[in-house]
Amino acid sequence: MSLLAAALLLLGGAFSASGADTAEPLVVAAGASPAGPSNHAVGVRHFDFARGKDRPLPTTVWYPTRGSARRTKGRVQSDAPPLPGKLPLIVWSHGFYSNPQMQEGMTRFLAESGYVVVAAAYPFTKKDTPKFNKLDVPNQSLDASFVITQMLQPGNPLAGSIDPDRMAAVGHSGGGTTTDGLFTVHRDPRLKAGVIFAGRPAGTYQGSPVPLLFIHGDKDPVVAYEQGRTSYGKDPWPKAFLTIVGGEHGAGTNDAERGHHQAMATLLDFLTWALDGDDTARLRLSGDAALDGVTRFESVGIYSTTSTTTTTSTTATTAPATMKPSLEPVAAG
């Protein structure tokens, strides 16, 4: 069992342990040491960004600060100084009728694990917006890029703590589609990885290849599992798909949902590999991801460039690739 899986097991998770395919990895960005699971105390800051008069983007940022999460018992510290050094950044996108505070369990978990997590409340899909409009989702990808730019401005108090070469996008539901848009219709070349929870396809993947992770429950009644599979199938880059068996729309994102702990371990392994170039994280992906009857894990281009790896239990299997991803666009929904 990996140290990451063991650490999450102590927090209440259950993980399988297995060996992994040892084929050479693709070259990814090299960086600092990988983030660890739930170590750091968390600071929080609020910013009133706006991309035009009709696009206010109140943004909450969670980030690691001195101390331990255990000692602070999960409480965040307003305007605390960030940890010294350059930290990786994640832009988090919320789903419909939600906001960053409603998903603080996820954002705080990532900050405890060593990431600066930037999350805007999108003007036309957030909770209690007077003008809800699901068709505004493509604009949210531009919003996400905008808030990254604002975070990197020299006058921002957290700018000096962010490593611009280690940035990723993560989102759920409508936020998952927003995240997909950052690699398709509104590609942001600064992003080095993406994680899409229960998202829809937004368009044709374009630009330089970056690793993407898709996480979806196969009984999702809101965003059909097949839509997540469509996005995965059209992705021509290194990619992985975690299926949560019997999982519904919140699968992987909430403690009460089955597969949550496998999803969190997979998420951290994936980001550590993709952003830090940590090969040990790559090698533990399949073992941390798969639990028989709970999750299935598959990948293309992560363990080798010519094979598809599917793991459904504690034993990994490798078979020749049978799918050549299409690059034709799919309309966002």
C-alpha cells in the first residue's frame, strides 16, 4: 500500500494496493517536491475581481500556511501568511447552483495538501444568482483564466507564492465543463493538467498535450456517464478515467459518497505526477484508484504511449489500445 493511500486510510478511506505497469512515463513538468495528503494548516483570502461590469467574480483563495491541519482542526485562518516558497496553483470551478464555499471540503483538502486553490463564484450559475443561465458556461472558462491572471499580478499578496509553471484546473459538473473548456474552446496554455469531475464535453482539444483525469459516477442522473466517456474518448493526450461504480452526481467529491477516498487519492497522485514530474506518484495511481466493486481505473499514455491500462481490482491488467480518440468537437450542454 502506498504511503498516500495509507494516510488517507487513517482518515477513514479504504484503498487497494497493487503493483503498477513500469513502462517509461511521458515527460511532464519538473518541479518541487510533491504535495502530501492533509498536512498543512490553511489560510484564506477573498478578492473582489470582475471581468467587466456584468461579470463580478468574487474569488476565495485557500492556501497552505504554517502549522498542521490536525492542530487547527480544519479551521481556516483569514489572511494568514502563506508557506514560504513557490506553490502549485489549482483553479477550482463550482457547479450549477453552487459556490466555492459550498465545496470547501474539496478546496480545503487541496490546500492542506500543498496547493493554492483559487475559486471564483460565477455570475450566472452560482447559488442564488437572480439571472441563472446555463448557456453562460463557455464564458466561465474565460473567467477562470482571468482570475489566474489576477492572482499572478505583482500587486496580489499571494502572487509571490505561486509557481506559474505548475498550474492546473479542477471542476465539478458545470465546473467540470468549464474546466474542459480551458483545454478546448478557450484553451489556457498556462495550465499543465486538468481534472474533470462529472463534466460534459466542451469542444475540440487543442494546443500542446497535457494530462487530463476524468472522474465520473456510472449512475449519474444529472450529467450522464456517457458524456464523461465522450470527453475521455475525444481527448488525444495522456489521460485517465476513474469510474465510481454506482456513483451518482456528487461521486468522488463528498465524504458520504462511495468512492470518495479513492477519488481523492487518485486526484493527488495525478496532480503530483503531472505538476511535479514525480514518477512514484504515477506508479501508485492504479493501486490507489481501484477498489473492487467500488471503482474502476483506466488510462492511455500514462503507463505507455501505445497501451490502455484498466484496473478493476487489486490486480492491474494491460491490453493493447483499441481506441483512437477523435478530434471532432462536441457541443457543450
